[in-house]
Amino acid sequence: MPVVEVVKSPNCPRCEVLIKALERLGVEYRVLDLSSVEDQTELVMRDIYIVSTPALIVDGSVHTSDKLFPSGDELDVEFLRKVIRK
């Protein structure tokens, strides 16, 4: 099972869309919140720099919001399934 992490920020509607999709797919995930200094520090220590949310980290590979939401507000579910191998 891949290690899945969601990088989110407060008041991010696309973050909630991504989280709900992961839950529907039955994927276990961990949330990293950019409003948390601890989570920001962890990302920097891992050499991960996120400029927009949401982002998805799967087994250390970062997938940015432009890949997850290529048309703006609609999640590319096929891309999501591919990266989480589901």
C-alpha cells in the first residue's frame, strides 16, 4: 500500500474535494497543513516545496494541483487512481 499524504491549506475547496475522493476510494492518507509550522518544517526538511494546494505526495513523489485539477476545479480522478495505484 503506498504512503499517501495530502498537503492542504485552510479554506481550500479543492483540498476537500481531493480528501473526499481519497475517502471514497478507501485510501488511507495523512494530512499536512501548510498553516502548521510543524508541517511546513517537515516538508522543508524533506526538500518538498509546495506553492499551491492541494498537493498529493505518494511514496515521496509530489503531484501538484495543476496535475490533480488540470481544468481548474474538477479533479482528474483517473490521474488520481493512477498515482495511488487504485
